[in-house]
Amino acid sequence: MLFDSSRSDSDTLFDIVAFVREAIAYLAQRGRRRILFFRTFGDALPAHDTRGEQLDCAMDKVRELDLMPLRLADAVVTQDVQGPVYEQLVLETAEATIRDWMRLPAAERPDAMLVNDDIAMRAVSLALIKAGVRVPEDVLVVSQASEGIDLHYGVPVVRYEFSPRAMAHALVELLWKRILGESDPDLPITIGGRIREAGA
């Protein structure tokens, strides 16, 4: 199978673990020490589930950079929930998360957020705006995103962009190798991303 991000036998995958590692390093370089990782995922686990690996990577990176312990917020939604209902569920989780952190002393509140989904980021940004949290002054936000799809968030968000074009290129190269009868490279092929700062 050339590409199916929900299956363990996918030949190509976006490197979500690299997103976590590089985004945390970026936030630390900008002096942020108290990171909250806001994750969204469905209730049915895909065969190729990297959530444990992502979390291990995040915690390792936080320790390596001597940051405060990582905070987590998870929005779990059923697989059949999409569109406005999905965003409403994410919004409710984000609002509850922000209410909880606003009860903390100012020196303990998150000063950075990592968001694993660009659609969920719309709901997260609305929750931040409603709570009066200033972005990036109070909280610097990095969201996973797709290159070429610039969603409007109402606040400046740093994007970690994955390229659908790079994915397509890798798939065509792999298919061509198979047509020629050449051996596969090590699979799955992971496609990295890049950080694009707000306004860039």
C-alpha cells in the first residue's frame, strides 16, 4: 500500500515525531519553558499509532532542554464526528484547559502550546481569544499544518508545515522503482516538515 496514514503497512508517512521534536526545540529557542501539548485524536486507534512515540519524544526533548515538565490536554472525538461538531468538541476541551491553567499562579501557566491538528487549531485559537490570552505575548503557539493551506486563526500561529507535494514525489519515486523491479528502500518512508513563522 503506497499511502494510508491509518495503517501500519503504509509505505509513506508524515513524520509527526519530527514535528514534536522540532517544534519543542523552536519554542525553547524563543525562551519558552512551560509547554502544553494539545492533542486531538479519534477514539478508534489506527494500526500505525505513533501517539506513544510522540509523547516519549516530547518528554525526552523537554528534559534534554531543561524545560518545565510537559503538560498535556487531549480532545478525544469519535471517528464519525467532523466539521462544526468536531470543532465544537475541541473548543470545549480547549476552554476547559485554559480555565484550568488560569487558576495557576502566573509563573506556572503555560507560555507555549503545541497543537497537532490545523483544523483543531481554529477552535483552540477561538478559546484563547475568548479567554483574553494574548498570542504570542502570553502563549507562543506552534501548530501542525499542510503546506499551501493557510487557515485563518485570528491570532499569529507558527506553522509546522508538511508538504503534500513532497509526499506525492516520494510516492511517484517509489512506484517507479517498483515498475523497474528495483528493491524498496527502508519502509515506511517518512516525510519531514518545516517551521514557518507567523506572517512569513
